[in-house]
Amino acid sequence: MKRYISIFFNIIFIFTIVNGQVSDSLKKGDFAPSWSLKSNQGNFEFLNNWTVKDNRQLRKPMTQPDRHAVIMIFFATWCPPCVKQLDPLEDIFQKYKNKKVKFFIVDITEASRKDSKDKSWPKAEDLFKEKKITIPILNDNIYSAADKYKITVIPTIFVIDKSQIVRDVIKGFDKEDDFKGTFELSKIIEELTTQ
């Protein structure tokens, strides 16, 4: 009996240590993990093409010498708030697309499709064509970026500055707060593009 109690407490101890080492989701001020994801055009996009730590060089400095802020939106077509958020995000994208800021929709629909019995969700590119959304789509078909960014809620927007630091995290979307959220995101982007 003492042996079982000892094993039980050892398991609880190990579980406590492991859980203590796992941090919650990323937050303001955290370093944004690097990623590479395939676009709908078939080429790979890398976070380090656009933003890196202050003392580092961009991935392709000869062809892309300027740092950019990066807006990452984790999204799935089966998520009604994600779909409702597309129009206000497209407006912001159009406003800033010629500034030093890159927008990416990180689509987890296909990864979700593998885990679900419901296979009827539309593909992101079809939905975007229908809604006239032009924000670039990156496919996270195996949750690689979603896991690195510890995504537990979608939509989730990460605003990353030119030094690869998370400047803001916006979770969820409520149509009632549309104006406030759009204003706040625009304000942050304006600040980041004037630095």
C-alpha cells in the first residue's frame, strides 16, 4: 500500500512540475515564435522574412531589406465569428497594405477537418472569393503555428512589431464591438508603421 501511495505522489509531483513549465498563451511583450507556412499560391512564407530580433538580420535581406509589422489572424471557415470578422479586417488591410505591415490569415480549417466528422466546411479560398477578401491566406494544416502560438480561441489576432515582439493579442470577435476593435487595431498599426 505504501508503494502505491509513493507512486501516486510521484506522479502528482511530476505532473505539477510539467504543468508549471507549460506557459499560458502568448501575451503582449512576448517574443513571437518563428514559423513557415504554405500560401495558397504554393510558396512558403516565413515570419523572419518580415520581422526579427533587433540584433538579427531578416531572412532574405537582399530581396526584402525592410522590417515590417505583422498581423496574424488565426481563422477557420467553420467559425462564425471568424467569418464575420473578415469584412472589417479587409477594410483595415486595404487601408494599410501599402505600408510596412504584412497581413496573414492563418487558416486552420483543413487541420480541423482532419479531426472532425463534419467535412462540409468551405475551403478558405472559396469563401474569400465569394466575400471578396484579398488578405493573403497561409495554411496551417497540422496546427504548427497554432501550437507555437498556443491558440485556444479563434479568431485570435497577433500584432507583431518589427522586432518580433507581440504588441497585442485580440481574442474573439463580437459584431457589437466591431467599431472599437477596428479602431484599436488601426491605432496599433498606425503606431507600428510610423516607428
